[in-house]
Amino acid sequence: MSDEQKQLFREWPERRRMPQTFKLGDMVRIKTGTFAAFTGRIEGINQAKRLLKVRVEIFGRETPLKLGYADVETISFSD
């Protein structure tokens, strides 16, 4: 079994529980991977593949990233 397959099996219970609550324009924080703790804005949603296109600023440049639903969390700006 490949590392990618093992990762999918570990995430499977979490993925099934997560309802799709993302909308275009939402601000999200990346929870995993190289860009963990970066924030960005959702520019695209692929519900069939459970992927988001998120634009983040890296070294002063806007960069699009493709991330899974489980890799991000919505940021709420409540004071």
C-alpha cells in the first residue's frame, strides 16, 4: 500500500463527517502540509473531488493552491 493510500485511509472517517460548508470567497486557514498556518481565499470548489482552489500570498505573490476539504478550516472574523 502506498503512502498516499495510507493517508487516505487515515483521513476517511474525518472526510465522511465533514459537511460541505465552503463558499466562494470564504477565508480559510490551511491546517496541514507545507503551507500550514497560511490563510487564503477560496476561488474554486470541486465538490466531486472534494477539492478547493485557494489563493494564498507567498513571498508577496498571490499563488493558487489545490487543497482537500480536510486540509483547511474556515476562518470566522468575530470580534
